[in-house]
Amino acid sequence: MSTSTNDTDFTNSAVGASDRRETLPLLTLAFGWGFLVTGLIVGGGLGNGLALPDLIAATAIGNTINFIIAALIAYIGFFTGCNSALLFRAIYGLKGGRLPVLAIVALTICWQGIIVGAFGFAFAQSFESGAFYATAIFGGLLFTATTYFGVRGLELVSLPAAIILVVVGLYAGWINIAGAGGWPAFLQLSEATAAESPISLTQGINLVVGSWIVGAIVMPEYTRFAKKAWVAIAIPFIVMIIAQWFLQILGALGGVVSGSYDFTTYMLAQGAVVGVIGVLAMAVALWTTGDTNLYLPSVHLASEFRQSQKRMTVVCGVIGTILGLGIYAHFIEWIDLLASLAPPLIGPLLVEFYLLKRRDFAPDEAGKMIWNWRAYLAYACGAGSTFVAFEAVPSSIVGLGVAALVYLLLNAVRGAQSTLRAGT
């Protein structure tokens, strides 16, 4: 695919060599993107159901799964220069690619709504007051305005947010360990808390995977701008292994000791100065998160409907802001479902790029298909398998593996049929 002079955000074309970005800004963006408050929320949920040793195991395995998936997809984005919407179109067909793209858009806009609600709660500490609605709406409009300027606007916000969140996060972790009476006392409290409403290790892994699997799938949105392959791989490593793991542990500390992953709640109890710092740190972190979550669906919709990215940013921003007034309280209820339904989407893409085409992959040529029924059948088998899989195996692995295997087998059958017809 060639770049278009009228496609400055590269929504309908690949990023050319001359338009790739330097290493430092991309890695800086990765730190900012990785420090999404999703990790705090997930950590808080894990801390209430898993003792610390199992929690560390669940986060290690879940983040590793996400990193492997994200790295494989990230390299495809770097190699082709295409965003995930163009890649889905190449695999599922010109019209067939619209459904997985719209599914990803719906999921990311829901994430945006959650972040808008979290922004309002950080200031209001309530879901019912007028202050919550006012600050949530302000946050949604702020995210929309800054995302309007594209990926360069995200780069300006990401590094300060990451630095502030690390510093405040370390202090918040110390507050909780000290509040528990020290490390040994915290371990005992962790076991007691987990015993009240225990979850299995597999459930914990699925929660971690589900929290970031959409981010893993849309990794090409950022890695397509990389000049070097190692940068494309470093981006998901920074996001999954460094940033999210840190936040998940921090959220677990707060969930066990203070009863809340949101460190603004217990930092406000430390006094006005500490409380204000905590709220501002959370606000900046949510700002980065909101910008990132809004950028992704706007790029997808712009690509799919041949509209400008800026126009789609406004549309997605308004919808996300409206959702944010009510969806935040239901975060944990659907995150496990993401771990089952999202990974199979990219099974056919991985097979096509790494096994069938062996990197000889031209999305513009593959995308001439209208519908690719093999990809849809593979996805249906992969997603369906997660509901009958053994509980000991994370559903994310089952769904992705089954989708990839079915797609490979269907293409093998197709190849055999073509050979037979050629022979006759």
C-alpha cells in the first residue's frame, strides 16, 4: 500500500518509510499508554480473590500471554505499516472485515466510557453527586479535545503522566504496606481477604488477559510508525510486562489493605496536600488513558467509513462521554468475556502472515476478497471453544489456538481441493 498525501493519520493507507517516527517518542508513548489505570482496577479485583503468591503468578502468566500475542501482532504492524483495521480487512474481506473492526470499536469506546467515569469518581469520590457528572463530562471533553490532534498529541501527555504515576504509586504502595503493619502482616491479611471470596488461578489469569487483550490486538496502531523491529517489540514489552504489572500489584495492595484500588480514596485520608497530589496524579493518568482509548476507535472508524480521523474522534468522544456517566460501575462484569471473545479474532491473521504467506504479505492484494468465510468459521470455532474448555486452561489460549488451528486446516483443505481440480 502506498501512503496518501491526503491521509495524514494513515487511516486508509500504510505508513511509508519517510513517515515513520523516531525511537524515543514511540517508547515514551509506550510508557504513557502502558500506565493505564486498567491495571489498578484489575489488581484491586485480583487482590480480593487471590493471596499474594497466586496473584503474582496470575499477573505473570496473564501479562506474558498478552505480551506474546501483542508482540506477534506488533511485528505485523511494523512490517506492513498498516493499522489493525486494514489488516482485518485483508483477512476477513473488504466487507467481512467491517464486523471485527466494529467489534473492536465498540469495546474500546466502552473502555473510554469507563475511563470517563473513573475521572469523575477520582474528583467526586461518588457516582451520585452532581460533581461526578460535571467532572466526568469535563474529562470526556478534555480527552476528545487532546485526541483530536492525533498521535502527536498523545506523545506530549504520556511521559509526564507516567513519571507522576510511578512516583505517586510507590508512595501509595508504601502507605498500604505500612497500614497493614508491615510486610508479614500484609501477607496474612492478603490470605484472609482472598479466603472471603476466592477465585481460581485460571480466573485470575483470564482477568489479566481480558484487561489488555484489546490493546494487544490493536498494537499495530502504534508499531506501524516504528522504524526498527526491536522498537515494535519493545512497545508491548513496556506496556504489558513493565507498566501493567506495576499497576496491578499496586492495585492489589490498595484492594487488600484499603478496600479500594483507586489510590485517591486512601491518599485523601492522608491529608489535604497528599490527597490533592493523589487526585492530580490519577487525573493525569486517566487523561493519558482516555486519549489512548479514544484514538484507537477513531482510527478504525475513519479507515472503515473513509472519514477523517478528527471527525471520528469527535463522534467516539461524545459516545464515550455519555457512556461514562453509567458504565464505570460495571467494569469487572464483562472483562472476563473479553478474554474469551477477543483473542480468536487475530488467529486467522497470525496464521496467514506467519505460516501461509511467511511474511510475503500484501494487505492491499489480500484485501480484494469481499468475504472470507474461512476466517469467520475459524473465529466462531475459537470463540465457541472457550465456553467448553477445561477450567484449568485460560480461555484466551484455548480460543486463539482453536481459531488458528481451524483456519490452518480450512486453508489446507482448500489447497488440496485446488490441487485436485488442477489435476483433472
